[in-house]
Amino acid sequence: MSNKLVDEVRKESQETLRHWIESCTRSGKVSRNTIAMGVVVINHLKHKCPASRDEVISPGGEVKGARSGLGTILAVNEIPATYLKEVTTRQGHQDGQKLFEALHWGAKLAGLRDKDKESILNDLLAPLLSEANSWFKKQSLKLQVDRRQTPATWIHIIIENAKDRSGGVVEQHLVGAKLERRFRGATVPNYPAHAGDKQTSREGDFKIAKTVYHVTASPNRNVLQKCAGNIRIGLSPFLLVPEEQINKSRVLAQDEGIGQQLTILSIEDFLSLNIMELAIEEDRDFFSVLKEIVQIYNRRLDEVETDLSLQIQLS
């Protein structure tokens, strides 16, 4: 095949990938699931091109290798395993199948010399690897706080700075860190923030004795129904939300008929009151207690989450 034809296939393949990425962009972002799936698809075509549907798509509609083999595929492309433990979402597999179809299962690469085919596939990998590596380069939440301000103000600053990136992750792990620091004799579970209660058979995000804590940045009817379920079986639920969501939470609680049985607190108040109590009990300043809770938060985040750009640095 002439160099001109090779260049045409290269250009067409790159355009196909670009359109695929655009089609998979949701709310201005391309998920890590989708990027990892793209790497898996290119990896399949490196091994066999063209590939038949039965060879790369399971009877259940999943892209083969996107679960058990993902770690190896990412490692081969020098992407740390922490980028993704596995592609779990149905949307990710749909995105992968869509890329196979857009590339015609590799049919247009089939007649190329091996070195040309490998060169084109490497060019397709490049933007995917760049996107993955850029994720690791994200800066953690570096915040400067005024020691003269109140602990509630400090917590509000953290939540506000994390708002566009957190999706509830920061809020949940801050509460978990606070509970771990406050109840040192208790076991405070640590789950990924987006592992739903129903999926993990949990009553809420945290349970200590008969008290259940639900943490959310955006209260909705589902979480209020979970609180109602707690009440029905004799548990005492706490709903913890950002200060700006308190009124909405109270209205939802009233609508659900549990307004007098559910404790609703702002995350700012919940954490700051404990910071002050611990500082007084231990004869320490407020900021040193906050820093200790943040250290616990960073450690808990590292244990179960993959997006470590949500770690907090205070100065």
C-alpha cells in the first residue's frame, strides 16, 4: 500500500477517534471508564485486525478484557493501575462497542503492512494515554485558611473549593475522617463514595451503634426514603448536607413525613463543633485538630478512591 493511502487511513482513523471522544463527552468530561475502554479497544486491534464481533464482545455485550485483563492492558501502556480498577459501567462497554463499529472492527487497517498498522494504532493510543496521564497530574486541593476564622468557615472553604470536582466524594470522606477521629474505639467503615447503599447492603454511609449517617452534597428523595427506612427499623438517621442545602433537606423530610424524626445538620456545623470540642478536651488549638482530621481524610481517600486529586493540602 502506498504512503499516500497509509496517510489517508491514518487521517481517517484519527478523525474517527476524535468524533468518538466527542460523542462520549458528557457534562463537558470524558469519563475514565471511557478512556480505559478506548485503550482496551486499540489493544484488541493490535492483536488482531480486523476483529470479529464474537472475538471481542461477550454474549452479554461487554468488551472482553475490560474487567479481568484491564490492569495488564493499562500497565503495558504505562498507565498506573490506580487509574481504574476495572471498567464496571454499562455505558463504558457501550462506548467500547461504538468505537469498534466506528473503526469498522479494524477492517480498513487489515491490508496495511504490520509496521504501518502499528504506527496508526499507536497514534490512536496517544490522545487516550495523554488524557489518562493528565488525570494523574491534577493538583490536589491546595487551600490557604485564615487562622482567625472559625472552624465552620474553614470547612465551608474546603467544600466550596471542592464543589465542581467532588461529586460528594470530599463531603463523605471528611465526615468519615471526623467520625474516625471522634470515636477512636469504633470501627468506621470506609467505602468508595459512589458505592451505593443498595449495592453494598448498607443502611447509610456510616453506622455507629444505632446511629446512621447519610452524607450528600445534593439531597434528593432517594436519600430521604433511606432515612425513613432507617427510622422504621429503629435506627436514628442523621442527614449531613452543605449549609446551602439545609432548607431543601427540611422540605424533603417534611414531604416524606419524617421531619420530626430526622436530624438534619450542615456538614460545616457537624465538623466544626467536633473540632472545637476535641480542641477544648485536649487543650489544643482548633487548626491543629483540623489538620489532623484532614490527614485522616487523605489516608481514607487513598485507601478506596482512585481520584487522588481530591486530597487536601492546608496552609
